[in-house]
Amino acid sequence: MKRNDLQRHLPSEEKGVSIINIKAIDELGYLQAGSTILNSLTPDQDAACKYGLYFRDGQRKVDYVLAYHYKKSVLWRKHSIHSINGSSQSLTENNHTSNHTSDPELGESEVQMDYVEDDKKCRREEFESNLKESGLELERDEEAKSQGVGYVKIHAPWHVLCREAEFMKLKMPTKKVYEIKESHGILQKLNTIMHKITGPIHPKVEEPTNSKMKNLSYPFSRDRQHLFDFSDKDGFFDSKTRSTIVFEILKRTKCTKAKYSMGITNLLANAVYSAAYPLHDGDYEGENAEPNDRKLLYEEWASYSVFYKFQPIDLVRKYFGEKIGLYFAWLGIYTQMLIPASVVGIIVFLYGCATVDEDIPSMEMCDQRQNITMCPLCDKTCNYWKLSTTCATARASHLFDNPATVFFSVFMALWAAMFMEHWKRRQMRLNYRWDLTGFNDDEEALKAHPRPDYEAKVLQKTLKNEKKNKPNQTDHEKLTWKDRIPAYITNVVGILFMIGLTFAIVLGVIIYRISTAAALAMSSNPSAKANVRVTVTATAVIINLVVILILDEVYGSIARWLTQIEVPKTDRTFEERLIFKAFLLKFVNAYTPIFYVAFIKGRFVGRPGDYVYLFHYFRMEECAPGGCLMELCIQLSIIMLGKQLIQNNLFEIGIPKMKKLIRYLKSNRASEDEEHAKQKQRYEVDFNLETFVGLTPEYMEMIIQFGFVTLFVASFPLAPVFALLNNIIEIRLDAKKFITELRRPVAVRAKDIGIWYNILSAVGKLAVIINAFVISFTSDFIPRLVYLYMYSPDGTMHGFINNTLSYFNVTDFKNGTAPTEPSDFGHAVEICSYKDYRDPPWSENRYDVSKEYWAVLAARLAFVIIFQNLVLLMSEFVDWIIPDIPKEISEQIHREKVLMVELFMKEEKGKLQLLESMTLRERDKKKSENCNDHSPQLHRSYSGSTASCHSHHMDL
């Protein structure tokens, strides 16, 4: 390859710098005569370009960076050492000497071309040439501190920014400024007072000088540049907007090597480039760090010391874009709304603590004077036991199973509706403030570029049709549903298999519980026998937690693989399908053990002498005499807290720190000392950061937590409290990760949180139904009401425990099912009790379900119907009574439209006036010319000339 060929894509003013010759050295293994090596920048040059934030001239800002790996031969590394200690001329001499004196076999192997690398190089050259043709300015750096990594710095000049802003219809501020009218009333006064009270917890970020004034925004147009505010031309397009514009150019710029086009996404997928990313604004810490938005966000947002402050959402949006800004705004609203839910949950819990000594049923269970003998819990090996031994469980159950729990369930259903409405209103305020009111997600989706996998699949289909001699079908080739049938079948089978696997694991845990309980019951250790339920429940929940954490990671990878084989066309479609699959699998994984305890355990147990067995060996579990609500509370609390603590501390803090340490060690392996590492450019430092993979993991974690807070809140009123404490840390944890651990993501415009809102709405409605079933079937709330109003002799709860127990004659044990060991009570047991609604042994239909059972069942079903319909009706009423768009925002949006029409009418009027003035000037000019044409007549007759001019004027 000739020197001129290597420089054919360089601008004329840069051809004197042999930057591209480094690639020639890389591939050919020798230096050409007369070439020079571009040494590392001196400290003065580093300061001039602000350590990589600007081009070498110190004027043009780096808007985007492309990074790629390249291989250096052994010979080149030897020459690099010489170039550090000597001049480039001595390097050239050494090179020629080595070419003659080195081993011929070694030289021959070094000269051989790496065709894979050469192909990548050719693609990069063509792609970068096309970028220059589109107007971008490039600067390459292969002499960075990171050995084997080259960087292409991209700058978008002013005319390119204006052109692309017009294509993308970016709303930019105009010169027209108007006053934001504020409503006057009690609410406005309260807002003003609250703003003054909460002043100390607002972040210390720069606010607009006049917050009551707003620039009128309009989609940018080069024909109407006079309308826009160019008072700060350098800051008119901020760094977020500049990187977004460059990324759009990168996506649509093609590389036509190998018979098909490739944009930047394809080039990244084919490892032609290793990374493409915008730069952070600078360092976020250190004595020499200059003030920048990144540093300000680190101090006022990403620090745990400011956990009590509001988030600087506008600054987050300015730095990261609207999509990430909306996520943190939603997370902030969710966390704020958890405060009243936590307060009410604590009150409900304290009410249970205060009334536990007044609860008559638990007092009766703890009363040893009643001397209620209970039937064995299993055949043969289990013995009789006293009901008073479950006193502690009964008292603990009252903390969560009391009348206040029903009120809290209703409250949380309305809370979920209020949260959704509050978020919609907040979202509209942000759309107005961020000039997104006219933005259409659907239009953006239509303009979205196809994914690399989709283009590769289409190429395969095109080549296949070409082989079949079908040229007419290859012009506008695309994937149809017929092409995706195998992927759809794989998705259905895979999802069903994963759900079945989850059920199988839960069944395995159930068998573990049953077998462990049986083993402990046969133990000779008295303490082991006394704590069977606690031991089995705690160990089983821990096993469930570990399995859930492991399967969460597995299901996330499987959901991504299932989505990839579908080959969605755009990134948006890919994200939506991935979210649906991942949420479905993780929802089933997280809540299946809880559903088992809430609705299955204790429902199919049989009775003494006729217990139900699983696989003929394992007796089905039954709830404690106080009900399954306490065990449900334990299950929910351990899984919820375990997921939050382990995922936050291990997955979100520990693993990123470990990856960062590994990247740091790799990047500094070739560095000679610490001083050398400190001189890295900004694009080198950012290259070693973690890649941003999207917001799906962050949303997923919060949606699962939202389910814990709402779905089974009747069994665990303290769930909002723990969610609130977790989210206070989560906000700062995510903020710190975005600021310090991740490369700066490309800003994406969005006006809402997308499919996540629909998932939240579905979870909120499902929570009403589940809580209705938990209250009616899992707790003792309905049986207590039925007893109080139908069976109580004195209108109190006295005698409720005896009403819920049935009697069994020990002579009715089947052969081989009676206890083999004598009772510990010192006397023979004739009648024992068990918890169920069945007829006594002395009745005609002994051991059949009694009338009380059907009465309680009817009351439970009636409660479910009434509760869910009433609460859903109240939720819909809240949705109806609270408008989605605040009144003042709708008025301001309407006012903006009116002002824009007035501005254009004024502009058109000015154009007409200008046109009229030009027409009059043209008329006057023609009049003077015509008068000059008649000037010879003035010598003949003054009056005649006057008359002729007058007549000509009249004719005109």
C-alpha cells in the first residue's frame, strides 16, 4: 500500500502529519523512508486540548470518540522503545539496520499481512471517509497511553449541527421570551410556603436567573435562524445535543465493503470498532478538576452525604438526556410516595403491637387452663400436643392479622392509583419544561435504524434469493412472520419450560420442608421438636432466596437470547420484547414461593387418620393454628430484604468495583509508573469505563419491589418502610454508577417511561385482587367476622378458637396411622382436636365439612367480590377526578401555540412591509429613469416637459 493511498482520506492541511503511517508500520512491520512518528503530547499540548476534550488545536471540541484495537508487531514495539529514548530519525536508521541484520525468517513472518486486520482497516478508512464527506471533522490518535488501542476523535462543526438539528426537528430556544403565569390561590400559597420550608434540602445547582420567564421553543430551521437566541453560540448546542447529532450521523453513514452496507452499529457488532461513546465533561474529583456538570452532579447528586436532598433532575436531563432523566424523576416520585405509605404501615404495625394483649383469640390459645389437646400432625411418628405451645406464633400473627390490615390494603390500593396519577402529572410538567410537548415517539420509531442482527438476517435472505435466481425479490427484502416461526416456537417452548422449572424448584423446596419437618419431629432432641416450624420455615425461605437470586441472572440471559433469535427490527422493539419476557420470568420466579404459602399451603391436608400425601410419601403441609399469614410475612420479608441487600451490595456495588479494578490493572499493565498513568487523555479514561447497557435492569428491580409493596401488603405492612430505606440508597447508588462507573450514554429523547407504565398499572390492579384473596382466604379476618355476627353467643370473640376446631375420636385412626409412642400427658387421649370446619364424630355425617365451612366460604367469596370491585371503583374515581395534565400546564401549552402563531404572523407582516417598501423603491427608480428619458424636451418647452412627465406618471 502506498503512502498516498494511506493518506487519501486525510484533509489537505493534515497530509503532512503521517498519522496514518502508524497503521502501515503496524501491518508491514517497517518504517518507510522519511516518515515520522507522532510522539505523545507534551504537557503544554495536553493542557491546550484539555487532556483530550478538544482537538490538538485546542479550539474544536471532541463530540464523539471511536475506539478500535490494532495489533503491533514485535519489531514495532522494539522501535517504539527507541523512539522514546531517541529521535524519529534514529528510529528510521535502526529500522533499516534491523531489516538487514535480523533473522530472515523472523522478518518474513513480520512482513506477512494480517488479512482480517487489513479488512477491518479498510472498512474503517471507508467509513471515516464517508464521515468526512458528511461534514464531520476527524482526528486520529494511535499514540495514546493505552497500548494497542487507537482512537478517532470526531467534531461536528456549526453548519453540520444546524443541518442535523433541522433534520431531527430539535426544539431550540427562540429570542421570544414570555412570562409563565402562575395560578393564584390557596394551593399556590401552600406551594410557596413548602418551597421555602424545603429550601435547605434543594440541591445547590445553578438555577435560571428568572424562573418566571421562559424562552419560546421551536423546531430548528436554517431558514429562520434569525428567530433563535444565539447570544451564547458556543452553548446553543450543549454537549448532550452535539453527541446525539453525531450519533445520528454515525448510524446512517454506511460502509459498503463486502457487498453490503454497514453503519456504526454493524461495525461495532463486527469488531471493526471496539467502542463508540461521547466523552464525560471532565474529572469529577481531584484538586485540579475544573468545574463542570459531571463534578457538580457528583457533589450534589451522586454522594451519599446528600441523600436527604431532592435530585437535580434538570441537570440530570441536561447531562444524560430525557430518557435517563425520566427514570430518575420516576424513581424520585416513587420514593417520595413511599413516605406516607411507610407512615401508615408503621401505624398499622404499632396498632397490632398495642392490641396484642387485648386479642381474645390469641389469649385463648395461650390459656393453658383450657387444656386443648391437638391431634398428631403426621401418621405414626407424630404425637399429641397442646394448643398452648403455639402461643408465641398466635401473638405474633396478630401483629399483621388485625382489622387495621384491611384498612391498610384499601389504603395501598388507593395509594397505587394516586402514585400513577401523580406521576402522569409530573411527567407532563417535565415534558413542558423540557420542550417535549410536540415530540412523538411513534414518529421516532419509524425513523429508527435497523439493528445489526436484523440487517445481517436480511442479507442472508437476500443472498439466498440471489442463489435461487429471484432478483425481483431482493430489492426491498425484509423479514416476515414466516421467517420468524421457528423463533416464535422456541420462545413459547422456552418460556413454558422456564416457568415449569420454577414450579419444579418450588416443589422441591416443598418436599424439603415436609421431609425436614418429619425428621425433626422424630428427633430425640426436645429443642429441635419444639422449634420445628421456625427451623423449617427459615431454612426453606433462605433456600428460596438463593434460588431466586441465581435464577434471576439466568432468566435475564435467557430472555435476552430468546429476544435475539426473534431478530426484532429496531432497538425499541427489541427492548419492549425483552422487557416483557424478562418481567414474566422474573415475576414468576420471585412470587411463586409466596403464592404457594398464601394460597396453596394448608388447603389440601385432609384430616387425622386420612391425611393427604404427595407422591404417597410426603404429607401435605398445613398452616399453624394461628393461620398461614405469619409464615407468609416471614417469607415475604426475607425474600424482599434479601434481594435488596444482596443485589444492591453484591451485584450493583461489588461486581462493578471488581470489574473496574480489573480494567484498571489491564490498562496500567504497560505503564512504567504512576506518573505515566496520570497523563491519560479523557477518551482513554472513558474507554476503560463500563459500557451502558440500558435502563431495563434498573426498572426491573424497582418494578419487582413495587410488587412486593403492593401485592401482599396485607401480610407485611412494613414493606413500604424497607422499600423506602432501600430506595434512598438506590438513588445515590445508581447516580454514582452513572457518574463514575459508566461511559457517558448517548442522550435519547423520550416523553414517558414507555412500557413500564403499563406494567405498573397492571401490577396495581393485580394487587387489589391478590390482597382481597389474602385477607379473605389466608387471614382469619372473615372467619372472625362470621363467628362474631352469626355464632357468638354473647357478641364477643370468646369461644372463637373452639369454633374453628373440629373433634376426632382416636379410635377412628386407620391401621398404621395412630401414634406409636404414648402421650406425654400421663393419661390416655380419647378425643383430640384439629383445625378445620368438620362435623364431630358423634354426628350422622361425621368428619364431613360442616355448615360453618360453607358459611365462611360464602363470606370469603362475597368479600373478594365486594372488596375488589369497591377498591377498583375507588381507584377509577381517583383516576377520573385527577386530570392527567395540570390545568396550568395545559394553559401554558395553549399559550405557547398562540405566541408562536403571533410570532409567525408578525414575521409575515414584516416580510410584506419589506416587500412593499422594495416595490415602492422600484417604482420611484423607474419614475426617475423615465423622467431622465424626457430631459431633452426641457430645452424646447418647460411647460411641455412638465406636462409630459405628469402624463407619464399618470400612465404609470
